[in-house]
Amino acid sequence: MTDSVTDISAMIIEKLLANPKVPRDIDGNSKIVEDLAFDSLAVMNFVMEIEDEIDVSVPLDKLADIRTINDLAGCLHALKVAQA
Amino acid sequence: MIDIFAKHAGLREAYDALTATSPRNPFEVVIERPVSASVGIIEGRETLLFGTNNYLGLSQSKKAIEAAVETAETMGVGTTGSRIANGTFGLHRKLEARLAEFFRRKHCMVFSTGYQANLGTISALVNKDDILLLDADSHASIYDGAKLSGAQVIRFRHNDPVDLEKRLARLKDHPGAKLIVAEGIYSMTGNVAPLDKFVDIKTRHGAYLMADEAHSFGVMGAHGRGVAEVQGCEDGIDFVVGTFSKSLGTVGGYCVTDHDGVDLMRLCSRPYMFTASLPPEIIAATMAALEDMQDHPELRTKLQDNAARLHAGLQKAGLKTGAHISPVVAVTLETVDQAVAFWNALLENGVYVNLSLPPATPDNRPLLRCSVMAAHSPEEIDRAVTVFGEVARHFGL
């Protein structure tokens, strides 16, 4: 069964909070670049970690449209559904 | 009026912070002139060069210099045109034939730079319906080629065949062509790719494999054909890309392959078509340097010995280097401030290396990238190691 967008979003937040440099008050609406101070390489590397959790690969062009944690969760969910 | 440079505010802040604490701008080092392949004049002082890509020392090849001079005198200094218009001289065709023969391939295309060789090959091979699988630590020219191609790009973990295979398995129902891209030696770390394992994987999954041997051409393998030659997997590599600007000491790039379809690349590879071709004296110097490289296999042996000497020396001095012994030996430091201070101290003590900063480095950590040449003497390498050790002790590392 494919996890819901909410489940994936919660998993992403849990992963992010494992990094002590990430602000503690993030939620699904937090902006990945602005609020988390990730540069483009950090975003790509973080997405790589998440990909393995739910067994999908995210093409780099999809990252251009992602601003918030919920956007990323939505993208991963859509890819997972398409792959199922 | 909107400030067109406003988007660079973050870059400006980082640049100002870096140059404020550094006695010199690390991005504006001037080599006033080379004294030899291994020594240059920087800030008026003779400085040991441990930050070039002149692996075989052939930028100073007498044979290449003479070939360039003679050709400039007889043919002029430029072509003023694209390869598909007035920019193909007999020499361009001759160099392509020589390189095809050297690599034992049917076809060769020569590009005006190594950057354009990656841009032009990748963008001509795949389009939006295809998938590119790139090693996560790929060079900017590979990422830029990917962007120009419009293909879907999936990164796999650096040098990780298991991760690559997992990603290919997820794509099993994708209808497009799949092209895997890896480098022979990675320019920042000196890591060597497991190309033989990638060949097994691409064969099982019906993908193509392109190897960028920019830093390994002339450097690795009994004949200098790169990492694929060392690992005995050349037949499984569909496209080999590389540059003349490292081991051959000139400028330009190439793609060699056995696929006949490559001929049409000359009519659809924009970085090949819409730029001036290499000047004749550069082509002549490149052919002469290629001959020098083939006539002197001992340069490769010397290079490997020198690489091992520098690698072992830096490790013995307690510095953190990569595991691979290759002509690129990178010392990893923890902070940018530390790396900038270390780099300045090395230069002030007569050793030039490359300061490489995130995000151009893996793992977000700065590197002091050293490159070894066949032209370095054992004494020059020992001197560089001594200076590294003294500076490390000075900073309490």
C-alpha cells in the first residue's frame, strides 16, 4: 500500500529533525531552501535519502517545482502511485 | 529599475566573507609564467605547482611546441568557423582518425573544449523521452549537458553499483533509452569509478554507458586509455569522452565510440555545431603530444610512482586523504576558514594547490586538491609533503 501525502510529509519531517542544524519548529509548510537554509546540493542529497525510504527515484527536473516539505511529499506520493 | 545582479546577493555575501579573511583572492591566483612543467612564478616567487592537470608535463612538450609553431606559420592561427561550415581542416580529420585508432574505436568526434565534449555528446544522445543516470558527484559539464538534453535526470550514489542497479530496476517499464554516465577518475577527490561493475549492470538492464575519462586518459592503463583499460571493460563502454587539456597539455575534447549513429551527432550536437573549431596549431600540438604520450609509457609509470609517494607522504603527515591512489590527491578539511588559511600558508611557503570549496566538493567539506605530474621530482614531492606537515602542525591539525 502506498503511504498518503501526510504520512510521507511526517516521515520527511522526522528525517529532517534528525539533523541538529535544522530548526525545531518546521512543519509541512516550511520552505526547504528559505526556512531550512539548504542549498541546491543539500536538497539533492536529502532527496536521495528519502527516495530509499519509499523506493522511488525523483528526476531532478521535478525538484525545480518543489518549495515546501508538503510539495516534496506530494511529488514523492505521485511518483509512487505512478510506479505502483 | 530592477537590479539585474540582485539574484547574486548570497554569492556576493559568501565571496566578501571569504576574501575579507584571506590575504589574497583564491580565485584570482596568477601564474606569471611557467618556469618548467612543475615550477611557476607566483607573486614573484618560484612556486611548486601541485594544482594543475598537467599530469604528464606535456604542456611543455618540445615536440608539441615545435608542431604548433610550424603549423601556425604555415596554416595561420584560427579557422574562424564551425566544424560543419568552414571550420574543418584536414588536420581535424587527421586528429579524429588518430584518436579513433588510439582508442581502437570506429568513430571519433573532436570538440573545441572538454566541457563541450560532455555537453555536446550528452545533449545529442538523449532527449526528454529518455533517462540519464548520473553519478551524484558528476562534473558540472555532465550536469549542464543533462540540462541541455532535456532528459529526465536521476542521480545514483557516488561509485555505488548497488544503488545504480536499484534505480535501473525502478525504471524497468520506462519506454525511453537509458544512458548511465560515470567518470573514470573524479576530479575533486581522485576516486576511481568501478566501470567494470557498471558495464555488468548496464548489460543486464539494456542501458548505454558513457565514461568521461578526462582525468584518466593518458594517466591510467598500460596504453593510457583510462580506467576502462585498467579494468578490462572497454568493450562494454558505449561512449568514451575526454579532454586534451589535462594529460596532453593543450585544449579540446573528444568522444569515441563504435556506434555508427554517432555520425549524425555532427548535425544535431549544438555545442559541436555552433562554435568555432579548434585552431590548427592546437590540433598539431595535440597530435604531437599524443605521439609523445605513446612514445613514452614511462611517463605513466613515473606518474603512478609520484602519486603513491604524495599520497603516502600526506597520510604519514596525519592528513585526511581519499583511499584511492591516483594523480589527484585531495586533503579534506572540516571548515572553509581552516581551508582558506591552510591554502594561503601553503602558497606563502612555495606550494600551489587548488582550494576547492562547497558546493563544488562532495560532503559539503572543503578540499585542498593536489595533482601530481610525471615531471615532479621525488625531492619536489617530499618538499610539498614537508610544507603540508609544517602548516598542519602550525594550525594544530
